[in-house]
Amino acid sequence: MKIISIISVALFLLNSAVYSQTLKSNLSYVDPSIGGVGLILEPTRPTVQLPNHMIRVFPVRRDALDDQIAYFPLTIASHRVVSLFGFMPVSGKITKDLWNKKEVYHQEVLTPCYYKSELGDEGTVLEFAPSEKSGFFRISFKGDEEHYLRLGLLNEAGEINTTAGRSISGTENFRGMKAYFYAETSNAIADQTYQDEKTKRQVLLKTTKEISFKYGISYISIEQAKENLQREIPGWDFTAVKNKAYKAWDKVMSQIHVKGGTIARKRVFYTSLYRCYERMVDINEYGKYYSGFDHQVHSSNKPFFVDNWIWDNYIALEPLHMILNPVKESEKISSYIDMYKQSGWMPSFALVFGDWPAMTGNHAASWFADAYYKGIRNFDLKTAYEGLRKNSVEGTLLPWNNGPATVLDSFYNDKGYMPGLPYGEPETVPQVENVWEKRQAVSVTLENSFSDWNIAHMAAELGKKEDKQLFLKRAQYYQNVFRTDKGFMWAKDKNGNWIENMDPKAAGREFFTENNAYTYNWTVKHDFSGLFKLMGGKKQAEEKLDQLFREDLGTAKFIFWKTQPDASGLVGQFVMGNEPSFHIPYLYNYTGSPWKTQKRIRMLLDTWYTDNYFGIPGDEDGGGMTSFVVFSMLGFFPVTPGIPIYNIGSPVFSEASIQLPSGRTFTVKALNNSKTNVYIKSAMLNGIPLNKTWFSHAELLKGGTLTLQMSDRPNKAWGSKPESSPPSAIDVNPDSYK
């Protein structure tokens, strides 16, 4: 018996070893080329980086169909806004063309942690691997021409300097601050040629056929860039850097495991998860960081995170990381609070160079409140509230602005809505960006109603009863722009009159943000109960939802997209390609017809999120869109940030398990799931029948299993009772669900 036991154990260990060696990493499903061709606007970029770290590199080209690469930035400073220091290996005689030469590429390998391609007709091999604040290129030139490393500035001013031997450094000015790099080459530079000796903006470094180029980036100094490099990549072991990057990505990709579904679905899912780690990025450089919010260097042993488009990311990206890494989420929020203390205003789009106050709403409030009620409380709530309150009642709510209130904000505080400017009437308020963005008056009212609702609950937590009542009142301002006789959110002028010639389909940025009234009808995430009453009741609201997915554009697409280019991924008037729509398919859970949510979600995922160049229906926004995909493919979604619950949708996989930081596991099982079996027949949570269409964040954190029995026919009774609907009303207390 003892011999048999020993043999059994040995066989078990052998099989376990073989299994562990053959187990496929989730990282193998990631394809950064997915979405590489924008349907209308921007394509995705195949960034190579460590998760949430500073160095982000990609091949610069128009899109994935462009067969030439112009250069590789040494890093992205801010997603789709600023890149720094162009790098490119080139060969040939030094002529005017060589300074701007693009190279065709072949045999490209795209992964989150490693890049490789063969450049030019000769097939020069370029490889790249990232570290936190440094990077490593390895070049193997082919052919008999002269070979060079081309380095150049991409922004306003600066210079690139070489020294005797193998080191290069540079400075680049951009958006009111500076970036620095320090680099070393594995072989001595034979010669150097500047395009212009006076400006030193671009240089060709003559080199040998085989050469490695490693560098550090800093926002503090060249000396700090050198320190960053020496700390992270002290030697010339490219494979070691590559392997370390692989392990970092394998760790975060392994936090969610899925079973079932097709290979294509897994590719979409894990590529979406990869994109959720592009930002925010930590720019603390080993005990100090430069802040673009006060233009000072600060000593700190805490991370300082930048690069967040909060209008896009409060919806799903930040809520996803509240599950996966709540400690890092609190560090991001603390970074925002530090930015407020440094600049005097709570930022909107917190970029490396300071606030870039794009879009509408005070959605740092939605983010902070959501985190707080999900148990993430190790941040300074008092100071956070102070900054959010100031932005709301003392600052301007105008899109693409941050700072003191204007006359329009005084009007808003007094009348309870942002006045629209009738067509043809000249703009008289100088703070309004009047070329393209304009007032977006209805959206301003709606988005701030929601963020003010979240501020109200933060006030309550601090015992500020009067402030709570003030912000709950402001949370109902959305009612002032709902036109009952039309059934739409509608623009009013300064005299309180409806702007009669507003077209709900064609109204652009004069009244709405990147979308029209059909989308913004559903922005009242904090009070669907009140919204449905304005619409005539749940039945009428559901009919309007149905019609949203069916309504004709009323014009040719090219005319529609002339004023609303962001409204892509269309199904009727529903816009899959833009963030304000992400929660809308889940609203049938609130009307008593969750089977329609299940139907819509699976149709939308199957239609618009595919594993090819065209697999993203709009601007992906650095995790803003793909976090919707991650949640929805798992089978649930956070409709109302600030209420710590999740709406149940229709999972794509037969099983998905989330490894929580606590060591517990939350699993979603979809029994009998398939492409056609998209409907929930019945549900259980931890073995107990579940007849409601939602569960709480607290229940998720406990771990356990949500089991859904799937069918090809809807169970119209499941989740249909009023008490089964998720909470959403002006008087909902988030504390009840924390």
C-alpha cells in the first residue's frame, strides 16, 4: 500500500508539473492589433508597457493598414495627446529624405510586453521590451549601407546631446513642462550628424550592425533619467527585461480565468483586459515626482498617478480596478486629491502636464463616491469633498474649462439648468469654446445632476446636512430639461423657453456632448425611478428604450456623422461606440424586462467587439471602452457608480472566475451557455435562488458563485417584479448596500 501511495503521489506530481508547463497563459490570447483601424475616429494603438507604468511605446503609423512605420516614441506622455522623443533605425546615405524616412515592416510581433518587426526591404530586426521608467531596443541591421539610429524631438523645443562614447541625452519641452531622457548604446557611436547644429532637434548616430539602445525617461532631470535607467536596466540582458515584463503581465492577466466560449471570444476578452492597464500611470521616480499641477518636484514615497480621462473612465474602468486592485485605486484617488491641493481645482482629465478639462460633469465625484461605498476608504475624504464641492458651486461647469465660475455658471446655480444658445444667436460668453465644443447645455445639466448626487452622499458621510440637501436639490436639476410633451431631454434658452427648432436626432454640441438627445435621455443614472415617471411610467420608458434601438437616423450616415462623428457603432439611434451609452442596454432590468437586457448585450458584443482590426466600434479611450467589454462578457455591469451594486446581463463564457486580492474567488457560471442560449432561465447566488437582477459589491467581495441557467428562450418572469429591479432613486442611500 505504501509503495502504491508513493507511486500515486509521484504520478500526481509529474502530471501537475506537465500541466503547469503546458497550461496556456491568458496573455497568449492578447492581440494588441484588435481595433487597429478606427471605424470613424482613432484606432487603438498596440502599446508595449508594464501595467499602469510610465513607459509606453508603439509603432507610429496611421493605423494597422498602414504598411510603414514613421518612428517609435520613447514614451507616450499622455494617451492620444502627447508622445516624446522619436526613435528609428534607418539605413542609407544622409540625405534630406533620411531625416523623415519611414520604413515598411514585416513579420510584426505585437504583445503587451514585447515588440518585434523587420524593417525595410532588407529586414532590419527591431525588438523592444519595457521596464517601468526605462526601455530597451535591440537592433540588428541588414544590408551593406551605412546604419544609423535616428533620434528626434516631437514637440515644441529642446535638444538632443551626445557625448564621447556611448551615452546620449535629451530634453523636450511640451505643454508647459519638460521631459528628459538618458540613453546608452552597447557599442560606441562611430559618428553623429545633426539635421541642424543650432537647434539639435534631430540627430543621426552612425552605428554598427548589431546594437542595443537602452534609456530612461524622467520629468525631473537628465540625471534622474539616468538613475531610473541604472536602477531598472543596469546591464545588457535584453531577455531578462523581456521576461520580467512578461511576468508582470501574466500576473494581472491571471487574475481572471474564463472557461468555454470560442477562441475569438477569449481573444476579445483578454485583449480588452490588457487595454484596461494602459492608464493611469505612476510617474513617481523613486521617491520624487514632478507635478504639472504646480510645476514643482515633490518628495514622496507614494505613487503619483496621471493620465485619466475621467468622463470616459468613471463608468467602467475605475470600477473594474476597484475589484481587481483596490489599493492601487485608492492611490489613484489620492493622486487626484494631491492635484487639487497643488492647483486649487479638482482635475477633470488629469494628464501629466496638468488638467486637460475636457468633456462635461464633475465625475471625480462619481469615481470617489463609488470607491468609498465599495469600501475603499484609505484616502482623504474631507479634502476630496472640499475640492469636489468647490468645482461644483464655485467653478465653471462649461465643457473644456476648469476654473472660476462664469456668468453661465451663476445662471445654472440660480435657475437649475445651463441655458442653451438658440441657433444663429452669437456667443457672448468668452469662456465658451465656440469653434467646435460650444455650450453642450443639456449635457452639462444632466451630467452635473448625477455628479452632484454623489457629492450629496459624500457630504452626508462628513455630517454636512445642509450641503447634503443642497446637492440633492441640484441632483434633480435634470428635471428642468426634460420636455414632457416631446418625451426628450431638451434645450431651454435663458428665458426658460424651449428651443423649438432643436432636433433630437441632429442636435450636436450646442446642446449635447458627442451624442444626441436619444442617448442623453438616459443619463440620469442616479434616479431612473424619477426619470421613468417623467416619461409616463415604466411601460412608456421601456417603449422608448425599444425605439432607441430601432429609430432611423433620419438622414444619410455621412450627414449624421458630420456633426456627431463620435456616435459610432449604431443600432438605430443607440451608440455602442461612445461611453454615455454603455449602461443603456442594462436599463431593461429597471423596467421589468431583463430578458431584453440579455438579448441586447449579447447582440452588441457579438456585433461590435470582434477579434480583428475592426473590433472596436469607436474611440477606445485607453480602457474606457474595453472595460465595458470585460464587465459585460463576465455577465454583470456597474450601471450607477455611487451605488455599490452590479446589474446582471448575459455572460459570454460558461465560467469566469475573478481572483480577489483577499484570496477569495468570485465565479460566474452560465450553465448551458451558447451563442443562442443568451437568456437567463433561473439564477442562484451561492446556492440560494436569486430572483433579482442585481447583486452587491459586498456579496462579490465575500467570494462565491453566481450560477445562471441559460436558455434559448427568455424567461419573462425572472427578475420582472418591481422588487427585483436594481435601486435607482433620488432618495437611495448607498450605505444600504455597502
